[in-house]
Amino acid sequence: DTAVSQTPKYLVTQMGNDKSIKCEQNLGHDTMYWYKQDSKKFLKIMFSYNNKELIINETVPNRFSPKSPDKAHLNLHINSLELGDSAVYFCASRRQGFSEAFFGQGTRLTVV
Amino acid sequence: QKEVEQNSGPLSVPEGAIASLNCTYSDRGSQSFFWYRQYSGKSPELIMSIYSNGDKEDGRFTAQLNKASQYVSLLIRDSQPSDSATYLCAALPLISNFGNEKLTFGTGTRLTIIP
């Protein structure tokens, strides 16, 4: 009954590959986010979607492409992976008009 | 200048003492503030939210907000070893119905409670 779930939890891949991370929330929230957390624990917002519509795009390279097939799902596809993409990626959701954000368990991406 | 800044730590506090974590923000339009706790290898979990100037207490935790000074703090009384974690401060602009609220995090403060 996980509220916000991400898959996979771990992802190890070679430079140049393409990979996807999936996120699903069963909380009925309207807004979903992707955050990147670096080794220093800084959580940087990448994208947010509201009811399937892209709202925030924080000048993330075009190699990153989010997709929201419905308001319960937000996936992240990354093309041509680079060493600097290694980080933990968190999906989060919150209800529009309410404040709390709930996080998925994170996906630790390692590019070698 | 980052939008939300925290004292980077690490911060070490003896067990039973008060841990004080500080956060400043640059966007005067910020209306809602949150403290998240993140254990190593885990996801952030919300522990406190505050929306009005003053103090808000929840068990051993007290959040303090001063909008004039653009300052938020978290006090942990009677610190326990289980409080050892990274604490993340976050700020949210005025809640709207457009779903475009940008929840912005600080860099986090690593807290260690020493038995």
C-alpha cells in the first residue's frame, strides 16, 4: 500500500545508455515532481506536473524527458546517460492547494 | 544565492540536549515551510510544517517562523540517537489552484546525537 512508489530502486548502467524510472502515486494527488539529490544531499527540483501537464522545467538538459500518462503516474526517461547523472532521483506528489509533499523511496542511479 | 539556505553542519549534539537547526529563505512570497527528516539511504519524511509567524510545537519538535527576518528554525528537545539524520528545510510560495507551486529545499543539515 505504498503511497508513492518508484521503480527501480537501483539502476547501474553504462555511459551512453538510455534508461527510464517509473513513479506511481495512489494518493489522488494532482501534482507530481521529480527531484535529483546529489551526494551532498541537496534536493534539486527538475520537473513538476499538474494533472498530466508540465508546469515546471528547471532548465534540465533535453536528455531528460518526463512523461505523465495520467495524473497518478510520472515517468522519467534519460537518454545518453553521462557520469554526472549519477544521483538519487526522487519522485514526490502533493495535493493541489495543500502543502505536504510525499516522497517515493528514490532511485539510485549509477552511471559507469 | 540559493533560495533556501541551511547551516550545513554537521551538527553534533549530546543525547538529551536541544538540537537547533536553522534555515533562511530569499523569496518573500514564501508562505509555507516544512522540515523533513532523511535517514541515510531513505526518502525524506515530513516532520513539521509551519505557516504563521511564531512557534508550533509537536512533541519534542518545535518549529519557529519569522517572516520579517525570512527565518525558520527547528528545535529538537531531549535529543535521542534516533534523531540522527539529515534535516531538510523547504519553502513553498503562496498556495494557488494552478498546481505550479515550486517546493524548494535547502542543502540540509546533518545532525548526529552523541550517546
